[in-house]
Amino acid sequence: MGPLISYDIISQNSNFLFAFLIGIGFGFVLEASGFSSSRKLAGVFYGYDTVVLKVFFTAAITGMIGLLFLSLFNWINLDLVYIKPTFLYSTIAGGIIMGAGFIIGGFCPGTSFCAASIGKIDAMFFIGGMLVGVLIFAEAFPLLEDFYYAKNLGIPTLSEKLGLKDGVVVLGIIIVAMGMFWAGEWAEKKFPREEY
Amino acid sequence: MNTTTQTTPKTKYLNPYVGGVLLGLVLIAANFVAGRGLGASGAAKSAVVAAVETVAPDHAQNATFYSEYLESHDGKPLNAWLVYQMLGVIVGAFLSGVLFKRLKFKVEHSPKITSKKRIILAIAGGVLFGFGSQLGRGCTSGSALSGMAVLSFGGFISMAAIFGTGFALAYFFRKNWI
């Protein structure tokens, strides 16, 4: 049955309409959770506000469990869901640069759009910087191309890498996430804060 | 409203675990409908490709980064799933801002730094994030969160690299936040 677009249950235009509606949900939840505040977002790195950790990992495990169950009931064919190929070196290097951008700029791309839509001027400058960053990458692409395509691992899942069943891996991640939530709650008590 | 208060009420946020479950449901919906996850930096890429194509069409045809993207989008870089999704994000965040009364033009920063410094840091962080998201084939939403939900190995690597670096560098930038 799903993905609806893969089984031609909806047209490409309807898919774009759904994209817009899904985006509304995405933006609403991010803003309502406080992701429009750079000081709340950066809080995770100092322990005074771990909303990022809680929302991010709750969403990840909800997504994993949901997709796993939908596939068990044959409501979604996960073979047709797009999984990005993993190019090891560029994934790690890109992640490191993004991490630096996060602690310096206080946003990631999605959260910067949310913050800008409620009037955060710093977020608007972040978006401007982001567009410049994409442009720099685009112009430097010929120099980076070899590195960009190096160490192609294909589309491995974590379960394949660990040699475990998907369900076992998801259970393990849930347990790890619970530990992190506990650590997050502890950190917030230890490092008091005010709401921004 | 007839009642007025002198003190500004503290802003209200959703319980983070409730927010997380809702975000997870949105992510499931994206996969169920479109067979793909959520994203944000992809829309920035579309915008840059569209801008370069308009300003310097010859360059866009000749440089691989743009030409490959244009080819995969039938020459219409803005007619992309993530562009429509990002338009939705802007609307959704605005609606939440209206509902929770958070609409306000301001530069948010720690009292220890000036607005000007905050803006310079925001631009610098944006440049890094823009560059890194292209190198890493997606940002926190597209690569890390959406990747993890489908148990993609790359999604976990991405998440670990982003947050690991954030924690590793946190000490050096602490004055900007605490």
C-alpha cells in the first residue's frame, strides 16, 4: 500500500501537496517544541536545556517503531523507501563541519527556517550564510568530487552492519535513548536555566 | 482581551517527548506517502541551483553540481518535494508562533555577547552548515533523523559526527551561549 507515490496511489502533484502539508506538521512541531530558539538548541551541548536530545531521539525511535510495524503489517514496502547511500568519508567530514556550524551558529537548516518564520533575525542571517555555504560547495565541487564519492558503502542498514534483526536493533536503540533521556533530565537539574 | 498583565508570561513549549512523538509521526507520514524522509538543506540546494541558473545559465549547464541537479529535476530546480515541504515548514512554524504568541522580530543572544557578534556567528555557522550539508548529503533532518528512522548506517554516522563535534567544540564557544 505504501509508499503511496511508489504504487501510483497518488499523483506527483498530490505528492507535492502532501509535501506541503507534511511540512506544516514538521514546522509546527519544531517551533512548538522550542526549536526556534538558538539558545534552547545550543543548550544540549551544555546540559542546561536538552530539548534537542529529547525531541530528536523520541522522533527517531517513534519513526523506527512506526515504520517497522507498518512494514510488518505490509502497509509499507520498506524496499521502496529511499535510503541515502553512505559514502563514509564525506558523511563523517560533512557531519563534523555541520557540528561546528551548529555550535557556532546555533541552528541547523530546518530549525533556522522555523526561527526565521517567527521573526528571529539571527536565523535569517544563518539562512543567508547557509545559502553562501551551499554555493561555495557547488563552486568547489570539482576539487571535492573525488572525496565526495570516496568509500561508497552502498545502502547498508545498522542492522546489517551489526548482523542483528531490525527489531533487536530498534530495541537496543530505545534502551540507549532511555539512558540518554535520563542523562538529559539529570543535566537539566544540575545546570539550571531560564526559558528564553 | 480585557485583562492586562504587567509581567510577561513565560513562553510555553510543548512537552519535548510529546513533540518528539508528533515529529516521529510526521516522519512516518513522509515515508508512507512519499517514500522518503524529511529534509531542509535540500531546499537550500534547490534555491541555490535555481539562483545560479537564473544569473549564470551557461555556468549552471557546465558545472557538474548544478547540471546534474537540473537534469534530475527536468530543468525545474524549485519543483522539488523538499521545496514544497520547506514552504510548509515556514507556514507551520509561523502558525505555532501565532498560537503560542512568539511572533517577534529579535536577535536572540546570550547577555554576554552583542547582537552584532551573534549575527556574525550566525552567518559563520550558516556557511559551515550549508557547506557541510552538501558534503554530507543532508543535514540534521535529512541525513541524521530521517536516516536513523530507516536504520540507515549513514544516518547514525551523520548523527554521531554532528552531535559529537558539537560537544567537542562546546567548551570553546561557551561564552556565546551560557
